[in-house]
Amino acid sequence: MAHPKSSKTAPSKLQVHIDALETQGVGVTPDASSRHLHNGMDTPLPPADLHGAYVNNRPLPTEGIADRRAWIVGSGIAGLSAAFFLIRDGHMPAGNITFFEEQDIEGGSLDGAGNAEDGYIVRGGREMEMTYQNFWDVFSEIPALEMPKPFTVLDEYRIVNDADKNWSKARLLEKQGQIKDFSTMELSKRQQLELVRLLLARKEDLDDITVEEWFSEGFLNTNFYTFWRTMFAFQNWHSVLEMKLYMHRFLHLMDGLNDMTSLVFPKYNQYDGFVRPLMSWLKDQGVNIQYDTVVENLEMTTSGDTRTVTAIQCHGSEGDKTFNVGDRDLVFVTTGSMTEDTAYGDDNTAPQLKENDQAGSGSGWQLWKNLAQQSEVFGRPEKFCGNIPGSTWESVTLTCKPSPLMDKLKELSVNDPYSGFTATGGIITFIDSSWLMSFTCNRQPHFPDQPDDVIVLWTYALLMDKPGDYVKKTMPECTGREVLTEMCYHLGLIDQIDEVIAATKTRVALMPFITAQFMPRARGDRPWVVPEGCTNLALIGQFVETHNDVVFTLESSVRTARIGVYSLLGINKQVPDIYPGQYDIRRLLRATRTLNSDEAFLGEGLLRRILGGTYFEHILPLGPGEKPEELSRPGMFEQQFQALRGLLEDSQALDDAKDWVQGILNKLRGRR
Ligand SMILES: Cc1cc2nc3c(=O)[nH]c(=O)nc-3n(C[C@H](O)[C@H](O)[C@H](O)COP(=O)(O)OP(=O)(O)OC[C@H]3O[C@@H](n4cnc5c(N)ncnc54)[C@H](O)[C@@H]3O)c2cc1C
């Protein structure tokens, strides 16, 4: 990386440090699991999981930035964030940035459209949390649309969520509308150990292994797994590696998994909440966007081990076009999309996937396939887009006027849904639904122009090949009204279904690749953000490799964009790694207790004995209703000690336990 020696922004006394920066080999693909927190000679930047003000510095401009151009394929959150980082941290003039977008609107998977008459539609809602470090970094600088300067989208988000905490009062329903106890995880000791075994496993030992291959059948029937798979949209046949990464990434949220206290939600749908303000800022800066333009392939020259993009082949309303790319220009490509080829339906129409649909023939996948044909450094797209039944699910957005459905909703919500405060606080799952259906009511209004008497609900299901329990069809075979009928059956409203249908509009979205990013994968299937040897190309979005982050989040798309920009421009600034909650003893102890259905775990008594009454007492998790002053009270240690003694005396139990632990160790060793 070169810095302008006579930069006006760099007073001469700083020059010695600016020159020294040039010699640093900067790693911007964060992997905090590989080192300790220090700022030594061998640490080119502050540690990757150091979050906060120190790493929010403004880097110096890179040399010649005003003469370089950036071409961004895809205007989802990954593409939009790439432009943001190019402008803010790369100091690139916004007029040098051009988007190619195949749709006639920006945002990609972040949608939100329609009106109260025809029905609103969102393909999904956004469960979010506070440690989306890269995402919040962007939105801490984007002006809020409904607040005066200098308030940002993050400020607005905080005001809404700080004043309106999220929680669920009816996370699970059964027997047509009855709330099922969801206070515990229902994990036996053995099932808890299955989870621990996964946490301990090395990432590289989990290639192509599925969730159902790793866990016992009993585990898959627990409350824990129901919370997990419905909240994150995991299927039994998905990658257990992804599940592991989620556990590390969100370990600090484990105690909010059942009642949804771990979540925060945007004020509106994700298009109005995030895309509109970000795009408006980018357009104000002067970026260019070419809608209705499909990028079909990239032309590259290779020299030795390096690859440089020289041209972008597009197809648009005006036919084929090729854009030349200079070797100092930058290209960012969103490879694949979870919402590609979405099929839509409504009250009377079931969605139809493309007639001649071949797996992954859509443009995002096709571009990635074309790249993969050029070199194996671009990964293996078929692993993700090659199994449509394995990656499909459907959602339906309901635009509701008052009806018995709204009365039932009030019963299940933590606040009156018409009050503007949190309603269901996240999804409510019908555990006896053969589709495994869930629904949610976010804060209302969900759209800025939504009339006061309208509520927008969202429902989805995971299992697409099973007939419904009332409507004897699979979900994709159903019209919107039939899905509504099935939902009302599970809410105990089937007798009032005509009244509900008359007051409700439905809009259906069947998404053949919605969980493509979770399909089982192995090393090399996903390309690195800057694939080996590429001098001016970064791949961004959900289908690229990062060291520790998960997929299917806003944060991970933004992360890849940031890594891409910093890598290609050689920007000396930290990309924060995932929140290090997994290394925080408080979070670990809390999570361990949570998985044990909030009962004391083995050894907790000893910990209380040692730490109770000391400075570190506060790291101990409290039991339900327990007060801090009760922590040092004797009892738990003695109780656990007696239980352990009993176990030791029962030599049979001890032998069983020993065999079982030995079996696990052998298995773990066998996998290496
Ligand atoms: C139903 C649903 C629920 C979700 N829930 C959550 C949640 O609760 N929490 C959370 O954090 N995240 C959630 N997500 C995930 C999050 O929304 C996505 O990870 C993120 O929006 C993906 O952004 P992206 O820019 O990587 O890709 P996309 O949004 O898919 O954008 C890709 C864009 O590139 C364009 N494109 C692709 N190829 C080409 C080409 N060759 N030429 C031209 N244009 C092209 C596409 O048209 C599209 O606009 C959810 C997503 C969905 C769909």
C-alpha cells in the first residue's frame, strides 16, 4: 500500500509513521481464534476481536484513488456496503463507482413492497442482535430518514429497541392454539454432551457432515433443536459445521434462545429500514447504478499465478454490452443469491417455480459457475445450488384487517399489536404442524404508509414435502388462502376461517435457494473473498469463505464487502472478527446453565464455593429467582458433592460414564 507523501491531510510530523505503515503486511481477514490480545511487533493491526472506538479510525487515502473505478455486481446489502466502505475508508469518489443489478430495484434479499389494498410482501423479517459490528459500523454513519440531522439509522434503531425490549410470551404453540411450555431446553445430559462435542470439534473435521449425522434422533426432538431450527431455518440435512459456527458466534445469546430476549428488530421492514436510507446516502454521494442488467461473465488475463479482470460482460434491455476494466480498477461480485428465482403467488394462486428450472440456472449462480469454470480458486457453486428440494422454503405475508385472527394475535402478543410496541417478539412455532410452520408479528406499522387498522403478519414453514394437517397439500401446492387456512387451523380458528379470509390478503414467496448457504460443504467449496491470485477482484455475499463468521445474516454479507474493499485497496484498518462472547467466562457459565434447563451444572457448586464472597462472584450465573446475596449460601456444593459420591459408589454408573467418555474421545480422535 502506498500513501501520498505530500498529502495535505498528513502533517509532516506524522510522516515517519505514515512511511512505517507502508512496510506493514496487514491482515484484514479477521481470525481472532489464532492469537492473543496484545499490540506487539508481530501484530500488524489491533487484535481482530477488539471491538469499539479504537478500531473505528479513519484510514489515509490510498495513492491514486481518484483515478480508480469500482464495478459492483449486485446491489444487495453486500454490494451497497462495498460502495460505503470504498467511499468512507477508501476515499474513492462516489462517481467512480457503478453497480450492475439485474432487478429494477436495489436491495436484493432485503425487500419490502406492496400496499394495504393489494397486500404487502416481505420475503422475510430480520432477527438481529447487538454485535453485528460491521453492519452497525455502516449504519452508524447513514442518516436516519425520519429523524433530523445528525441522527443516524443506528441512533434511530437504538431509540426504538432501548424503549421496547423484545420477548416472547408464546414461543411454542400446540393443540390448535395452546401455549406449550417453552421455558426449558429439554436436553438430557447426554444430549448436552452431544452439543459440547460439536463445540469441541475442529472446523476442518466437519466437512460435508450433516446435522442429523452428528446428533442423535432424540436430540432432534428437543425444545432446544426446535428453537434452533425454526429461529435460524436449519434443516436436519444442513451442514453441522454451520451449526457449530452459529453456536460459537451466538453463544452469548444462548439464554435468550427460548424467549427471544436475545433479539432486536428493525423499526420497519428491511427495505424501508436499511436499503432506502443507505441507497439514498449512496446516491447523494454520486454512485451510478444500472438496473435490469445481468452480468454474465468476467474476462480475465492470467500471468503466472495472478489473475486480473479486464472486462465485464453484461446483458441488459439494450442487448449485450462489455465494459472494460483497468488493471487498477476494482470489481466486486455478489456470487449467488438466496432469493434468486423466487416464485410468487397470492390469495388464489399457488407459486410456480420456473417451468424448466434447472438447479442454479439463474444469473447469480450462472455467473459464479462461469467463474468456477475458469479456475478452482472460485469454488464449487453446485454444492450450494444443486439441491433445490434441500434448500427451499416458502413464506407468506398477510395483510390483515380486524378479524378473529387479530383477536387471537392479541392473546399471544406481549403488547397490543396496534400499540406500536413489540407484538409477538419473534416467531411463534406450531410444534405439531407437519409443515413445521411458524408466524410472527413484528412491531407495527411494518411499512411507513401502513394504515392504522392494518396489521402485517408473516408466516413460513420449513418442511415442503409434507401434506398439511388440515389442508391436505404440501405448502408449495397451496394458494395463499389455503396457507392461511392451515395457519388458522393451528391457531384454533378454523370455525371462523371465512371471517378471517374476508379480512386478510395473502402474498406468497416460494424461495428455491433460501437455505443454499447452509448446504453441506467442504474446504474449497466456498472461495475466499479475494480468491488466490486475484489482483482486482473480490467476491462478496453469502457464499464466500471467512474464518469464523456464520452465514444467513446481514452482518456476514457486510463483513465480506469490508474485507474485499480493505484487501484490494490495502487499507490499514481492522475488520472486526465475531464478538468474542465464546471466550467470556460469564457467557460460558450462563450458556452452560441454560443448556441444562437453568439448573445448576456439575461443578457449579464447587465454583460457588470458591468464588462466592470474592470479587469475581458476579461471574457466577444466578438460578431462576435467585438473588446475588444467595450465591455464597452453602448448599449447592454439598448437594453436588453428595450426588457425586453416590455416583462413585455406584461403580456400574461410573463404568458406564467412563465408557461413554472414552467413546467420545475415540470418536473425536478418529475424525482427525
Ligand atoms: C427470508 C429471509 C429471512 C432472513 N432473515 C434474516 C435474519 O433474521 N437476520 C439476518 O441477519 N439476516 C437474515 N436474512 C439474510 C440476509 O437478508 C442476507 O444474508 C443478505 O440480505 C444477503 O445480502 P447479499 O447482498 O449478500 O445478497 P442478496 O441480497 O441476495 O443480493 C444479491 C444481489 O445481486 C444481484 N445479482 C446477483 N447476480 C447478479 C448478476 N450476475 N448480475 C446482476 N445482478 C446480480 C441480485 O439481483 C441481488 O440484488 C434473511 C434473508 C431472507 C431472504
